[in-house]
Amino acid sequence: MTQTAVKNSVTDSCLTLRGVSWSQFESLEAAFESVGGIKFAYLDGILEIMTVSPEHEETKGTIRALLEAYLYCVRARLCKVIR
């Protein structure tokens, strides 16, 4: 990773790195594949490494369930994207 004039930043649950290549991102993601509770986001050379708490996952599940119930009630149709 190359260091640039733009500073990297760290918060309690997120580390942001700038100047990261796509291949570096893929290597880091593969290295942490078996480690739970860590998520990666990459866009235009900026990599965010986030820790995810059990509380976050519970909240995410609740929001998903509420959204599914709403979409069912309004009979919205969603299709899955298969990659």
C-alpha cells in the first residue's frame, strides 16, 4: 500500500486505508477469510476494514425482517441477482 498525502483514519470500529490496489484488497480479504466479525469495503483505492459486533448483526436481522414484512404487505416483487 502506498502512502499518500491523504491520511488514513481509524475509529472504534473502522480502519480506512487510502492508496490500496485491487490486488492488495483481494489479498487482505483472503487473509481474513476465516476471521469472523470483520467486513471489507473497497472503492477507488480506498479500503475500509470494519469490525462487526453481535449487536450490529442482531439489528441488521431485525431491519431485514421488518423490510421483508413490509415488502410482503405491499406485494413488492424482488428478484435475486445470481452471479
